[in-house]
Amino acid sequence: MAGRGRGAEEGEGTTAGVSERLLFVDMLPADAAPVSLPEPRPAKEILPPDGGGFGPASPTATITRLRKQVGRVSWPAFHRSIGNAATTELDRGIGFLLVPVFLATGVIFYFSLNAEPDLYRPLAAVALMAVCALVSRSRPRTHLLFMAAFFCALGFLAAKVETWRAATPMLGSEIQTRLTGRLVSLEEMENGRVRLTIDVISTAHPKLRYAPERVRLSARKVPADMTAGSLLTGYARLLQPTGPVRPDSYDFSFDSYFSGIGASGFFLGNPKTIASQEAPATARLASAIEKARESIADHIRGLVGGPEGEIAAALIVGVRAGIPDEINEAMRRTGIYHIISISGLHMALVAGTIMLLLRGAFALFPDFASRRPVKKYAAAAALVSIAAYLVFSGIVVAAERSFIMLAVMLVAVLFDRAALTMRNLAISAIAVILVSPHEVVGPSFQMSFAATAALVGAYAGWSDYRADRTTAPPPKRSFLHFASRKLVMGMGGLAMTSIIAGSATALFAIWHFQRVSPLSLLANLAVMPIVSLIVMPFAVLSTLAMPFGADGPFLYVMGKGLTAMIAISAWISERSPIDAVGLISIQSVLFVTIALVIATMTTTWLRLVAIPFALAGLLTVSNTRTPDVLISEDAHLVAMPIGGGELAVNRVRSNEFTTDNWKRALVAETIVEPETFETGDARFDLDPLDLPPGSPFYCRDGLCLARHPSGAIVALAENRKTARPACAFADLIVIDDATAYSPCWNSLALVVTKRQLARSGSAAVFFDPQSATAQATIRYAVEKPYRPWHEQRKYSREARGLPPYQRPEKPVVKLAPSAQ
């Protein structure tokens, strides 16, 4: 038949044997250059050139054959192949999938700047790129480049607008004041204290000229009638938001700025409620929702009890403060802490349970189900359910992002579109980036979208593989064989899900937390069936039955599932090796991110381009130097690795959160406390140069000394006077005094004062491994000029070189003799 090509003759009208490029050749523009398909190689070229059949050839013959094959490569044909593959990717919609990637690139670029840009610059860049993209529509390649630049500029602008819109007033210095405010939320903590989030109405004694609008304080005890929306007052110590505990670590000031929290601290006494005033409508609505959350949490704790009740309250209404620390740590070590944080898993299980219940209910009425789109009804009900779940779980960022992702998928079901697609993931990512750009640089956004993209890509690949397979109908099997096969397949799918998601998020977890969970696969295989089949379904059922007072049996079953989960996580945690892995380079994270984007979004052979980026990411993991000394931003704590997995610190009582972070970053297992000597103790009268390398801190008379394994001597002094003798021998001197300046003249010693740390944050010090006489180098966590979330640093007393605030003593009034 005329017009039939070779592929049609061989495939008899099917697409079998036709190259992917030929399938999409009709989609090319009419003026495109004709596509030349290479002629098939003769069959004799398949045989090895030595004529030895398919057996192993000699090394010389192998090298000769490879040289000949490389010599036969036609680079123009290879270039055309790249163009054809790129055209195919564009036809399949990769351009839209890359929109959130370019938006995120612009956001990351904004937050990585050293200085705050003006608003008109990104506005001008967006307008310019939009005009250039519009003008260049006749040139596809140039148009694509301008569109990529446009979305990068748009992401930059979105981040700038969010920073400008937040404008959170931040407390500049520690102070004590009487505070009056309206309670936003109340959480009972595991240590018995109560954490309160308060909207500040006024301050007194002293009255703050630049008071924060919202603060987060803790109290030992609160009145029984205190609920969300109550007016309260009390004398409190307010603390300014702190910076990172070390360079490149989590920035609390950044999070506080975008969360609207201007200060933290604690009440010096118990707060009291005062007469309520009429609140705005939005505040009344928020208070009503918060009261409902509190009452539901108390109800769950009363029925379930123990740590199971705290976890149940966390899963249903998002109240996590009461979970014991040892359970939190066990779940972190085993890699199942994602179960506690309300995210995509919980939203999916809630939506799945609702849809399953409704589909089962509709199946009881076959006439109605056959005439109505019951699947859409179930999807709509699931959408309403997860919206309510979002509201009653506190609308935390992770839940908000997960709601957007799942809502897009459920809306796709309503419009007869595929739910689990990369396009829907891209839509949800675009929405999250434009609504909360600052989340892009946080671990939650990065890990959740990396895991979801990897799972969607793997699911699509598996679906394509199964669609291409031609399998015979399975033979009839016994029920036992059928059930066992389904169980094995389910466990295999769960294992693959854990492996894929864990592999996609591993490097992000190491970068942000410096820890991995070696036994996470085992823990997830053991725990996730319990969570998916018992805990979350019965949580949904208990929520539906709660208004009727019939939730007791469901909460009982949920509590038993949580008991099993806690026991399994504790057992695996006890057998889990140390999970601290130290620091990795940012270059490695960037390479792996590029590899993940390419591997999950491309569908042609171009996905092989991800391999070199993945290899580059693995090879550059260790391209970072571990600090020799870490210094806290308040100059109170100095830590130094001394070998053997030990970390020497200068204080007996140190901040537990800071030391835990430092231990993971420096791959240390134990803390070595300092040895303190009394004045005149002869044991301390040794020459500092005689200190053995890797010694702990020895302290006396306001001076602590230690020796790094490299031989460098570290000194920590209370003031300038006690630091002066260390100028003769120390390589690093830290002075815990904001009024002090360097006492060393013509010395190679690196002197760090409390004023410098107050201005620039925590510090990492590096000694020169090649020269013991070279001056140490230092890197601070906060760079100047300040970004908006660090502006408050320059107003602290320490940053201004002032001593700690002391209340003036009241004058003693002497009574006259006649008045006595």
C-alpha cells in the first residue's frame, strides 16, 4: 500500500518498533528541518570484530572495538538527537513543570543575598523579562530563555513582597515588663509548663516604645478559666529572637520574622485573666477555633491517656507540645517522626478514608451509584474533610502545603483528570511558592516536594512499564495464596516507597539536621501498616463520631495502635547506631537537586543527564571543612572536638539544644565537661604550652584554657583583665564581656568579644593545619548589612557595648529622730 513506511510494514499498523522520535515528528513546526533517521546497522556489525561470537574478547580487542564505535559517532546526528528529545519534552509539557523550579530559583537567590534589595529592582526585572518574552515569541529558543528568566524574577519579587508584607517588629534587647495581651493559643508542654502565644495590647513598667505585636511565653501555671481569646496580664521577661546556633544552621530569627513572633520568654509569676473586651471579628473566629481545638485535645487526652493521648491529640488537632522528649527522640532516630507532623501522609489518609467510606456507602445503593458520579461526590466530601482538618490542626505551614497539594489532586478528580501527576504537583508547588516563598529555603518544603516528585515519577514509570507488558490472565489460586501474594506485594510497595522517598530526601535531611536514620526502612515497614490501617482510619472515625459522643471505642483502638507504634520505635531506636553524620557541602545539595529535577521531570533519554549530576553530588559531599571551634552568640558556650568522638565544652551546665546540634555537626558522641580549680590550687599552675593536645577545658579565676588536637590553645575569659595573660600563648581568645576590647597588641591571637558575637551571631573558628603560627580564621553566622529579620541585633545592649541592665537600687530614706 502506498504511503506505508517500513515501521508500518513490520508492525502491521501498530507502533511497535517505531522510535519515539518518529512518533512525535508530526508535532514539529511546519518550517522545521526534516528529521533524518539513521539507517539500521547491518546484522554483521552486531558481532564482535574478532569473529569470536558472543564470548569474552581480549582486552586489546575490546579497546579496539570501543575506539571504532566512538569514531563512528556522528556528532551532528547526536546534536539532532538532543534537539528532537528536547522538542519531545516540550511537547509533553516539561515547560510547565519547570515553572516552580525557576520560581524557587528566584526565591533562593533573593534569600541568599548579602544585602536587602529595593522593591523597584525586581519589579523592573519582571516587567523587562515579560516584555522580552512577548517580543521574542517568533524565536522559540530565545522565548524559552526569557520565560525562564521571567519566572526567576517573579520568584525573586514574590520573596521580596512577602518580606515587605511581614514587617514583623522584633524585640532588640532582653527586658522585663508588665505585659497585657490577648491569648491566641495555649499548649501544655511535656515538662509541666504552659506555652502561650499572645497578641500584645500594651506594656508597662517600663513601657516599650517598639513593642512586638505577638510574643510566645511560657508559664508555670495558668488560671483554669484561661482560654483562647482571654485577656491576660503578667510580669514577663522578654528575650529577643536568637540567630543560628552555628553558621549555616537553622535561623530562629528568620522563622520568627515570617511567623510574626517578635519575642519569646517567660512569665516571672503566673499570668492572670482580666475583664474581657470586645475583640475584632477575625480574632473572635480564631479564638472560637482555638477553643474547639483545646477542648478536643483535652477530650482525647482524657479518653486515651498517657503519651498515646498526647500523640493522638497531635494527629487529630496538631497539638504536639505534650509528647515526651524520649518518644520524640526515638521517632527521630528511627526516621518515623514524619508521622507526628501533620503533612501529606495524614491528609492523604484522611481523604482516602473518607472516600473509601463514601464509596462503600454508595455501593449499598447500586441504582443510585450507577446513575450518579459517586466518585466525584466522594472526592468533594474528601476535599471538605481535609479543609476542616487543616483548620482544626492549626493551619501550620506543612499542613497548609499538603492541603494545597491534595486539593489540586481532588479537584482534578472532579474534572475527570488524572489525580497523581507531575503537573498537579507543579500546580501545588507554584501555589505554595507564591503564597509562602520563605518556605522554599526550609527543610519541610524541600523534603516534602523532593519525596513527592520522586514518588510520582517512580509511579509514572512503573505504570508505563506495566502498560507495555503483555501478561496472561493469572491462574486461579487459593484464598491463602491470594492473600499472601497481596501481603508480599503490599510490603514490597511500602518498602519501595520508603526507599524512594528516603533516597530523595536523604541529602536534604543531612544538610539541615546532620543526621540520618540507619534503620528507617525497617521502622517504616514495621510502623506504617499500623498507622495506615489502624491509627489514622480510627482517628477519622473517632472524629466523625465525636459530635454524637460515640468516639470512645474508636479512640481506644487508635490508642492501642499508638502503643504498638511507640513500642516498636523504642525497640528499634535502642538498636539504631549513631545517626550523626556531620556537615556536608552546599554544592553537593545543589547537584543532587538538579539531578532530582532532571530525573523526575524528563521522559526521554535526557533523564540520563541526571546521572553525572548525581555522581557530582555524591563526590562533593565531603567538600566542606569541619570547624575546629564553635562559639555561641552570647559568648557563654565554647565547644571544641578533642578526638575520640568527644566534644569539650567550657560549662558544666550548657544549653542542651545547642550542644546537641554541635554534636551532630562535629560528629561527637559525648560531652566532656570542664575541670574547675580553686584559687591557689597548684594543679592549675602548669605551663599552658604543656597542655596535651586534645585536652578538655581547665578553668580557674575567670579563665578557661584548652588545647586543640592541632596544638592550638583556646582561652575563654570573663573580662579584658583576665584575658590579658593569654595573649602570650593563646591562638584564640573569647571574652565574655560586651564592654571589653582586645587586650592583645602585636599578637597573632584571634580575639572574639561578646560585642562582636552580639552583632554577627555565633561563630566557627578554623585553625591553619599547615602552620601553628598562622592566625586562625573565623566565620560568623550573620553577615552585615543586616537583612530585615536581623535588624534587631544592632539594638541589643551587648551590640552597643553596654553592660547587662541592672535595676537602680531604691534610695534608703532615713527617718528623722522625731519620726522614729
